[in-house]
Amino acid sequence: MGAEVLLYGYGVVCLSMLVFNVLYGLHLRSDDRRMDAKTEVIRRRVTEQLEWLQEKPSGPAQTVQASHLAWMRRHLSRINYLLAFDGLLDELDDQSEVYQSYLKQMQPVFLYLATVYWKRENTQAAYFCYFLARHKLRRHMELDQIQQVVLSYLKRDSLYCKINAWKALCSFGSPSIIVKALQELGSEEASQLHEKVITEALLTYTGAPGDLIETLWARLEGFSIPIQRAVLDYIRFQSGNYGRRMLEILRDECRNKELRLSAIRYFGRYPDPLARPLLLDFLQDRDPTHWEFSAISASSLARYDGQDVVDALLQAMNSSNWYIRSNAASSLEAHGLSYEDMLQVLGGGDRYAREMLTYRLKAKQLEEEAALAAAEEANTQREKEPVSV
């Protein structure tokens, strides 16, 4: 009897799951139909305005109807209509003068929506910032009021809202507003974003990088250390014209360690004769507490010529630190030495060097075998494809 009850109970559970899946599928289809209907409504309204603007002559007379702007303010305040409008703009993707004029005249609507979605839940606020980053037309304007509103989104307690607001400001914000945003992100009251997230967003800046870098450098000391590091990484990826300033950071022993390491990475990307002796000194420093300076210098010296560089890298292969040995081996390979050559020069007397070279040779062998297997698989797939006559 107990087994029958258990079996019937299991059947009820399975039936309930089946009914739930059917109802949920119907609900999703209903949502899709409603979204399609909203998209068509938005499409019709926008198309009418584009046709209206097309009929008007160029100049001040080419204005969007006030009733349309009022309708868009009212409906785009609802997240589903904003989603539909976002999808429609992706479909249009038009660079014509009429389309650009329409988006430009939508800026007051975007400003109004920024104040509306600031009061909404974190998910909707984060999505609105994402929408602005993709579709806002006026960019890097000092007096653009919407930048100040989006700046306040950084004060919210949602990580996703902070990230999307930061990306939006990097997309259309002016250099001065980006400085304010970094000061907000680096404040003790705000939970800081990871340096990589900050750097990646800065790299999406579409204005003049030189203007932004000069503004950031002028305020560099006012940022927190993680923010300073993110800014230095941005400069490293963006420009090689700041060697002298980076050299000052590298030479300053009172500077934070992470900032000096960022300067070493900078000179690994942009070789500088003045940085060369400093990198060699770092590499040859045997203090175990300075291993990070030695390891990153070993990697940066890959682009510096000279027998003294090669000799220093060969000597670093005897280090007890794995990262120093690994980076030195990679740099020696960049200088044209094969692992077999390194093994011959170093000999087999040093256990650390021998272990690293053995590891590198094995890793290289595995990479070659994987590449060969992939090529054979690709050839097999091509042979199986039918030949058209």
C-alpha cells in the first residue's frame, strides 16, 4: 500500500510539472505577442515621424511634432515600451540625416526618462543606462544635463546599475564628468568596481583620447589607488606619449607598488631607453619581497635588445620564483632563443631552470599536438562534405 501511495504521489508531481511547463510556455508566447504588438505600435509612431521629417525642408522647420514627443515620454516610461524602442532602433540603424535629426530631438525625452528610471528598481535603472550607452546621440558635451542625472545612478546600491551607469558615462560623457564619476567610484562610501571593469569602460570612450588622458592625469592624485591603477592601465592601452610621466612614477620609491608595476607594464608595451636600466635592476633584484617587480620586468624586457638583457634573463632562469622563471623564458623566446638553446646555455646543473625548461618544452609539445589534431579534424570534415557537381 505504501509503495502505491508513493507511486501515485510521484505521478501527481510529474503531472504538475507537465501542467506548469505548458502554462509557462503559453505565458511566454503571450508575452512575445504583447511585445510584438508594442514594437509595431512604436514602429508605426516612429515611422510616421521619420516620414514627417522627410517631407520637411532642412533647417529649423525640420522638427518632430510635440505630440509625438509627449507620447514617447509617456509610453517609454514603461519598461516594455523602452525594450520595444531599443529593438526598433537596432533594426533601423540608419545614419541618414533624417534619422540623426530625429534622435537629436529625442534628447529631452531621454533626459525626462533619466529622472523617471532613477526612481525605479535597480534592474530597470540598470537597463536604462545600458540603453543610453547604445543610443544616445549627443556625446561628450560639457553642458549636457543628462550626464549629471546618470552620474547620480552611481550612488545606487546595485552593482549592475553602477557598471551600466559607468559604461554609459564613458560612452557619452565629457572628460570632466568622467573625472567626477571616478571620484564617486573611488569614494569610501561607494563599493568600488574592479579596476578591469573601469579600464574596459574607459576604452569605449569615443571622444579624443588625448583630451581625456590629460584631464585624468591632472586629477590623478585625487583618485584612490585602485582608480589610479585603472587610469594608468587605460593610458597604457591608449597612448605611448606618456613615457616621461610614467618614468617619474617608476623612479619614485614612495609611490604605491601597484602604480609602479603599472609603469613597468607600460614600458613593456612602449620600450624606452631611459627605462631600460631600471627594468634590468628590478630583474636582478634578489630580494624575495620584490618578486613582482622582477617578474613583470622579466616580461617587459622581451622588447628590449642587447646581450646584457639576454644575460640578465638567462640569470633569472635560476630564480626560485616560478613566475620570474616563466616570464624570463617567454622573453628569451621572444629574443630568438629556443628552449633547446636555453637548456644548452644553462646546462642541467640548476634544478629551477631545468624544471622550467622541461615544463615549457612539454607545454609547447602539447600545443603542437593540439594544433595538429585540430588540423586533421578540419581536413576530415572537409573530406566528408559533399562535392557539388
